[in-house]
Amino acid sequence: MAQQSAAAVKTDGRKRRWHQHKVERRNELVDGTLEAIRQRGANVSMDEIAAEIGVSKTVLYRYFVDKNDLTTAVMMRFAQVTLIPNMASALSSNLDGYTLVREIIRVYVDTVASEPEPYRFVMSNTSSSRTKAINDSEQIIARMLAVMLRRRMQAAGMDTSGVEPWAFMIVGGVQLATHSWMSNPRMSTADLIDYLTMLSWSSLCGIVEVGGSLEKFNSQPHPSPVLPSHLLD
């Protein structure tokens, strides 16, 4: 009986080591794929990826079902290694007010804009697994933002009931605006960041004015904003 237990432990140990090796090798291939995309562009083929990494295409298909599977892995790797850590750093900074809002948006836009070819490579794929990987990363970022907002609003004695939908709206809006800009950059990166900051900051100011209270917001009149006098002439 003891011999059987020892054999089972030995087998489980080998399985764990093999699984760990497979995960590490898969990550190496994904990192190599990212570099191949940077070098050869978003339309890079599986043959070109394999050649750039220095392996056969057979090796790629040993670790990835198809190009959709590889694309999803690239998205997940970029989110885990770059996007989410960058956003976590911005959200946990000691900045405050307008400066903090702009920094959070700047980090997201700059992180995505710094990798145009990998971004296009991922976005050109419409598989459900790729979509889920993007949605998962957005969920993580939105929930991190919600935690930061809730902590700061509670410290100021504000109502935090709307924190989650506000966080998801900010992340979703910035993500979609950045996606549109990446597809057709009609302005500079700095202008995009400033316009997104302008909208987000104005919204947050309105929330602060009513202490985050939906009841107070609904009880107030909502007249149309008054245009500056020079626009009325």
C-alpha cells in the first residue's frame, strides 16, 4: 500500500513538472510570437511566426490549436504582463484629482498605442475566445478602478452605490474610443488623452457635487448648460 502511494506521488510530481514545463514553453512561444508581430506586422502568418521564433510550425500546433488559439494567448499575455500591471500602477499612485484622472487614461492609451501591430493582430481576429480574453481584461481593470473610486469616495463620506457602473462605463468608453482611434487616428495621442480626460473629469465633478447621491441628483433641476457669451454673439 505504501509502495502504491509513493508511486502515485511520483506520478503526480511528474505530471506537475510536465504541466509547468508546458506552461513555460507556451509563454516562450507567445513572447516569440509578439516579437514576430512587432517585426513583421499584424498580417504575419503562422509560417512567418515559426520562422521568426526559430521553430517548426508543427511545434506551434503542438501548443496551440490554431491561429485563433495563438491570438487569444497573445492577448492574454499582453494583458497579464503589460496592460493590467501598468493600470494597477496608475490606479495605486499617490496622485489626486485631475492629475490622477488624466494619468489613468494616459497609461491605458499609451500602453495600447505603444503596441500597434500586436493590437491590430489581436483585433483582426473575431473568435469568441479572443473576445472573452478582451472582456476579461476589461473586467479586471474596471473592478480595480471601482475599488479605487470606492476607497476615495468613502474617505470623503460620499455615497458609493454607483461606483461599479461608473467604473465600467469609464473603462468601456476609454477602450472603445481608443479602439476607434487606433483604427483611424484622426488626432494626436495627447489630444485623445485630453479629450477623454475632459469628459471623465467633468463627469466626476458632477458626481462629487451631489456627493455620489442618486436621490440628490434626481431631486435637482437639470437645465441645459449655459453657453459661454462669446459663442452667443
